[in-house]
Amino acid sequence: MIFYLSCTGNTRWAAEVLSNATDERLVFIPDVMSQHEPYELSKDERIGFCFPVHGWRPPKMVREWVAGLRFSDTDRHYVWALCTAGDTVGEAMDIFCDDLSRIGLYADSTYSLLMPESYVGLPLMDVDNKENEARKLQYSAKLLQEYAGQISGRQCGEHHIVRGRWPRINSRVIGHIFVKRLVTDRHFHVEEDRCIHCGKCVSMCPVKNMRLTSDGRPEWLHNRQCLTCFACYHHCPRHAIEYGHRTKRKGQYYMR
């Protein structure tokens, strides 16, 4: 069983590759947020987790969901986790493994995967140019095959994490501020002259934090569920969604 969260498609791609390699079923975390019954595992079934890194931390949705996660039996089941990021991941995996330990799970192996950048919510932060995007995808495809072999073989003690410089400061200090101040839908708005009322932004929101008004205009629900993942922004075919003034003239990216 592989539980995953994906916003612009990077993590979905990685989860699908690993699902095909291990013949494990995929479970999209937003679809099971309200499930409270323990999961039943088949004999020797692996338990895998795939998630994007937001502000050098696991997304708040993932952390909240893990806190309530239960299995009927976890003895002798191989556990692994993989995170995706546009750069370094700091202590994101450490935080995630601490969350797992609180429910009695311990990761046998952990991985990080460099993927094209999608966070555009701060000055000077933009998507990768096409050359860097292609380079990252090519490198990650090769690396993911190595990870798949290790996970298929249930190898333990494999910890391939690109923590970067100052991992603790990035995750514990800057990451804390990021979650408190920057994970919000308050700054999103629609440029009316560009919007074609197609509804794609609404359909691509992984947490269902958007809806269409009676005239077909998208709006955010302001229900504190927004991950500020920019899935709505990146999937808009007319670049009609902006995040304050921070996304003006910036690029778009999602895994096709």
C-alpha cells in the first residue's frame, strides 16, 4: 500500500512508478482523510508514503492525517517513505518519521527526490527553466529506478536524503514561519479578463478548497484547508490566477 499526496503531479508520478515496480496499491491521502477504521494489510504488504515538501516540512494535511492513521497489524511489514522537492528537504523526513513513531511505525528506508520547482509564492522564487526541468526529470527517473529496486527488495537502512545546509534552521525555524504565515489562500485571486470559467483550477485543487460561483468564476473557501501548493495557479490554461503580486510574470509547471 502506498499513500501519497500530490499537487502539481511530481509526487503522483513517483508514487505511480513505485506502485508499478512493487505491485502495491495506491491511496490518495485527500480521498481518505475522513477514514477512521484501521487499514487491513495483506501478508507481506509494504507500507509506503510519498509526499511533497512544503517549506522544508511535510504538508500540514499529511501530518494531520498521519496522526489518525491506524493499521490492524504492522508486524513484519516493510515501511518506507519518499519526499519530493525542488531543492533540499532539510529535516522534513525527520519530522515525518517522528510523526510515524507516534503511531508506532518506523521507516526502514527513506528517500528524497529532486523534481522541477513549483513553489512561486515568494520573491525570486520561480519555476525552473526548460533546461533545468528536463535535467531534473531525467536524473530523477534514473534515481527512482534505483529506489524502486531497494524498496522491491525490502532493503533496510537505506536513507538517501538531500538535507542541504542548515537543515534544522530551514525546517524548524523558517519552516515554522512558513506554515504559520504563508500557508493560506488569502492572497489568491482571479484576473477576470483572463479567466475562461473552465473550472480546471477547482478540479485540480487536492484539498477541495475551491468552488465555482453561479457565474462560473472560481473562488477560494477560506476554510484553512489550503496547502498553498499552487496547483490551481499552475493548471490554469490562461494564467488567470495570481497570488497577490508575487506571481506576476512567473512561469507555470505541472507534471504532464
